[in-house]
Amino acid sequence: MTDSDPAQLSFADAAHGSGDGGDSGEGRIPDDLGLGDTTFVVVDLETTGMRPGDDHIIEIGAVRVRGGVEEGRFSELIDPGMPLPSFISDLTGITDSDLDGAPQLGSALPRFLDFARGAVWVAHNAPFDIGFLRASCRQLGLPWPAPTVVDTLQLARRLLDRNRTGSFRLGDLARYVGAEVTPNHRALDDAAATVTVLHHLIERLAGHSVDTVGELEHFSPDVDPALREKKALIADAPHAPGVYVFRGSAGDPLYIGTAVDLRRRLLQYFTGADPRRRMREMVMLAESVDLAECAHGMEAEVREARMLAATRPPYNRQRKEPGRGWYLNPPTAKAGPKVSRVAAHDDAIGPFRTRNAAQAAKEALKLDAGSFPVVADELRAGGGDLIERLVDDVTAAADAGRYRRAAFLRDITADLIIALDAQQKLGALAAVPQLQAAFPDGRGGWNLAVVRHGRLAAAGRSPRGANAAHIAALLAESAETVIPGDGPFLGANPHELRVVHNWLLRDDVRIGPNDAPWVSPARGVGRWRQWATAAVEARKS
């Protein structure tokens, strides 16, 4: 049984395109573009209800503006293919007869996407409108442009005094800023009123030294000015995937992170978009930021995993010790099975999250010098039968009314399943001498990776129109040589293995060619994952 189900597709099959749908990424606007040079498309929708994906768009209205000057308008009624709910007609004034003969969404939406190309999208209560547009693109198989989005509702809440505006509804804001158009639940009129609100808010932002798209998108009025001044540390940050390292006065790493767009992500640390107090503290301590551009997100996460394992920065709270765990090692001539941080043998069992979990598993399995080889043989065969016996013990204890004993055995068994499942999944990947992977880059090309014994040995890109198979072959020829080591993961760091494993299981990743099959035991412990998950939830409650 294969460990994963990605399509076994050769690079030759993938050489000329990356498939339909998905995020094209073409709608992102450079964060350092000045607001006076930015084109905004202010959009409003009327719909049959509130649920994207279930309800339907019946009208799109949009106004395109740049530098305070209107450049164009878009207005389209859309046939939803169903009678309108009466409350929608009462609210909007749109009737079924108005929509009779109107175009369907499949023809109207592409025209709107063309109208909005190259602009920042603006809406009042943007999650509603953008949610419908994105769901519609997904239903129609259209690439989602992933635009930069500004929400005038949220911006007004940050900038304006509710006592003066009355509320933050579009109608009240339009009156407050003196809009010539009164919102009336018709898409184009509401979009035109939102334009006036947007221009008023941008004028207000000038007093907060907000001059660029990135500063607008992530604006918070409560940001410490000293934090904003630190933005000079990332003046040269590119719009590219990679790893960033905040360093202190002595050059020591304070925090390591990854981003698919380094500049966009790093700006969030200096605009208040990241709400974590520890991160603000870290940024104030930082004296420099090192950047390492990567071919794609997979390479960035792998580099991060390696750097975290080597440096363990103090502000990476969740991953200060990546790849570390506790193992049950086979007995030696001088001692029985030992719990340690190191997997010193191919038959080592783990990783367990805590030392206590490893010790409890040792006792539950009754491991000693004589039994360890027997259990190791059973685990090599998959270990499913061993887990089934432990689960039966849990059930028997519960049936006998020994509930504390049942809970104790349940927790031990769940920890063992989780550890063995990780060992089998990651060990199976580490056993493959080489496999190649490709996934869409969002621009019609492919991101490429060569994985050897579970470690990323090379990363690259094949741009749109290039021969991906040829580039992948060249990448494999130049890839790093990986010599397998000892232990269940052949010397690989489990954290890096997990990063690579999770990437390879993504739906859009295509795998092949492989030097050997990527397989797991047919009767492995994977079939007990749901049981373990339920047990962990029961322990929490």
C-alpha cells in the first residue's frame, strides 16, 4: 500500500502547464507602490443571500480610480438561474423580470476580472464581496488573482470616531464624508459611494505617514512610531519566497521565519498587523534582518527547519527544538532498553513527544532484553496487530468497569500510535533514494524539487512555456549527494522529514520519477490514526 496518493505523473506530462483553477497570484500589487500611483477598483455585489458558494451573485458594480480620478465603471446584472427571494427584491429593487435575459455569471465574471486587473480591490465589508467572488472563480474553474484587498469598513473603524459618524454602515459613512451618491443596495451606486469614503480615509491616513499600498493594507493606528522606524531594516526585502532571520545587537538570531513573499510578510512586523506582543518585543530588539531567497515555499520551509535545528532562536517559541523527541532504544550488553533523546539504532521506537510517554510505552509493551527483538520484528511488519491487542486491553478494562485503568491504557496506546505512525510515514520517505516532485507556481510554470532519503537535495523552477522535464533532469544531475545514516530515519532530521512529507502530500503536487517505490506496511499503525485522535481529544476533556 502506498503511503500517499498523489498522482504518479512524470515531468514530461507536466511540461506544458499547471492545470486549471488555483490562485494565479497575478493580482498582488507591490507593497511599496505609492498610493498616488495606485489604481483602485472599488467593487460591490448584490446577491441572493449571505453564503458564498451556496447563494448567487445577481449584480456586480465597480468603479476604477487612480490618483483621485475616475478611470472607468463596470455594471452588470446577472441571471442567477433561480427565482429571486422576495426579501432580496424588496431590499434591492431588482426583480426577476430585470434579470430575464441578463448574462450568466460565467460570462460576466471574466469581464469583471479583466476590468479589475492590475488594481487594488476595495470593498465595504470586503470579506463578503471578496468571498463571493473567490467562491465564484472556484466554481467556474477560473484562476483566482489573489488581489491586494482593502476593506473600508475596517479602515473606518480604525480611523474615524463612531460618535461622529453614527455608525460604520456605508450609508452613514457616505453622509459623513459628503458623498454625492446615496447608497441604495444597488451595486454601482454603492461602489460609487464607497469611492468617496475611500478617498476620505486615504486623506486621513496621510497624518499617520501611510504612503504605500503595504502600509495601507496593514495600517493600525496603535503602532509605536519606534516600531515603524525599524522598517528601514527591510528596505531591500524582495517580493520572493525565502527565509528571514531577525538578529540582535551581537548578531545572534532572535527569530527565524519563512514567507512566500518576503517583503509582504516582513512589512507586517512593522505595521502592527502581527498582534503577538512577543513579536513586537523581538522587532524592537532586532538590529538587522538577514534574508535568503528560495526557489519556492518548500525550499524555504526546509531551510527554516535546518536553521532552527542549528540555532534554536529564543523567540521561536513553538519550534525551538525541532526534530527532537524521545526514543526507546534496543538493549545493549550492559543494560536493557533505554529511553533517550537519540535514535541510536534502526530498531529504535519513536519519536515520543515526552520522556514520560516513552517510558509508559516501554512498560505497556513490557520491553526487556528478551522481548525487544520480538516487538521490533512485529513493528517492521507493520505493528497493526500489536496495536490491536493494546486497544482490546483498553476495551476490556472499560467493559469491566475499570475506567481509570482504561483511561491510563488509552493514553499510553494513543501516544504509541502517534509515535509509530510518524516513524512509519517518515521512515518510508527516508528509505526512498530519490524522488522528484513538481507543483504549480501560480504563474503557469512549475516549482521543482529533488528529494533524496527524505532530504531536499535540490530546488528550482521551470517558468511557463519551458520544458519542465528537461529542467528537472538537469536539477537532479546537480542535486546534493545524500549519504544515508543510521537510525529509523537514516540520519535525517525528523522535522525536515515532516516538512518534506507534508509538502509531497499536497493535492497539487505531482511525484515522479522515483528511484524506488514510496510505500508503507499494509498492516501498519496508520489505520489507528482516528482512534488515536479520538483518544487525545478524550484525554483533553
